[in-house]
Amino acid sequence: MKRTKRSLFLIGVILTLFVLQQFHLLGPVIVQIENLPWWGIMVVLGILFSGYQAFTLSRKDKANDDKWVEEQGNVYIKRMEMEKAKRQAKETTDAIH
């Protein structure tokens, strides 16, 4: 699923670049990029990379949180089952006496 999304995104980018090239809109953009100083390009790339990292790390963090919540839910359910078993055992011993 991850590779499929990545592939579709890449195809979309390539298609967009092709359309921009066909309408002669890509040339002026490239000229503007060439006029930027190298450090300006590095800043923009750094911002994009930082945003990507923040997005991927937030997704991993959410997955870890979901896993932890599920584990704690299972612990709670086990405690409830143990308490129920204790009550049933107590009721049966009370009924015998």
C-alpha cells in the first residue's frame, strides 16, 4: 500500500511537470530557481525536509500511541476478567457454606 501511494505520487509529479513543459510554463520557473542564491535553495529544501520528517514522525508516534492504548486496554480487560472470576469463586464458596 505504501509503495502504491508513493508510485501514484511520483506519476502525478511527472505528469504535472510534463503538462507544465508542454504549456511552456516550466521554463520561467526554472529561471527563477536559477536566480536564487544557493543558500536560499538550501533553506527551502531544509524546510521541505523538516516538514516531511515532522509528518512521518507524527504518524509513527500516533501508531506507537495506538499500540500502547491497545495494550493497556488488554491489561484492563484481563483485570476485569480476574475480578469477575474471583467474585464467581466467592459466590460459589458462599453458596456451599
